[in-house]
Amino acid sequence: MRFLFWRLGVFVACCVAPVLWVYQAWIFALGPDPGKVLVDRLGLGTLILLLITLAMTPLQRMTGWSGWISVRRQLGLWCFAYVVMHLTGYVFFILGLDVGQLGVELVKRPYIIVGSLAFLCLLALAVTSNRYSQRRLGKRWKTLHRLIYVILGLGLLHYLWIVRADLKEWSLYACIGGLLLILRIPVIASRIPRFNARKTVVIKKL
């Protein structure tokens, strides 16, 4: 029951965006091509959720609040859910359910190959995110889940390929992603100011 409302709040927040976007697409509030806008927003939402997921560990180290870690798995699974919706929207709105056209698209637009690789890596993490897989894989589980760094690189490359005409927004996400990766370097991570619960207890006693 610990952090129940916090987890519920994260769940609701992750639900709201796609529901709102689908509603906007339904009422044609996303412009002349609502399907494409919906696909783009779901793709960007995946990248943002990935960055938020990566931010949980540094935030926990700096604040000492375990609530950040308590929603990390949930955020990771939401990231996978968003990419599934992104891929489904692409097949439905862009390809018009013509899966045979996918081969042509792969040749014309190599960024789809990059996105597909990121999807497969996310699939591997989602399938093995449960405790059974942690016990089954042992030390290999952490090694496997380091794929999240590869996924971030693939995701940023995929997004760069799409918005190469306007790099301002992409640069922001790339900088945030780079900072989060730097904070995970052992030498850097060891120097991050950490919340000291013992000091807090002493202060309270005084």
C-alpha cells in the first residue's frame, strides 16, 4: 500500500495524454492529417517517458525518497505501451493497414529500421521486467536492462531523422538524455550529493 496514491497519480497522468490525443484526432482538432499528428505525438511521448524513467535513479540518490524508484518499472512499461501505440498508429494511419508496404518504407526511410530496433529492445525489457525474470536471469538481468541506454540512443537518432529541419526541440531532449547518462557514470555518480537520512535524524533529535 506504500506510495499507492503516488503510483495511481503516475498511472492517471500517463493515461491522460493518449486519451486526449485520440479524442482530438476524433474531432479533427489535430489539423488536416490527425493520424500523422497522433503518431508523432505518441512517438515523442515515448521518448519523454524514457527520459523520465532514466531520471528516477538520480532523483532517488539526490533526495533519498524511494518513491521515485517505486514508479520506475511502471514508467518503463508505460514507455513500452506508448511505443506500441506509436507503431500501431503508424501501421493504421500511415500504411493504411497495408503491411506489405512496410518493406518499401524501410528502404525509403531508414529511420524506421532504427525505430524498429528500439522497439525490439523495449520489448525485451518489458517482457523481463517482472520479478520472475529477475530471479531467473540473476546478474544477467542488470546487463540486459542496460539496453535502456541503447534504446535512448536509437530513440534520439530516430527522432533526429524525422525533425532534422528543426533541431531546437531535439537538442533539448538530447541534452537531457546526455546529462542523465553522465550522471550514471560511476565516477560522477559517486560525487552526486546524496540525502543522508542519518543526519536528518540527528537534526530532529537536536
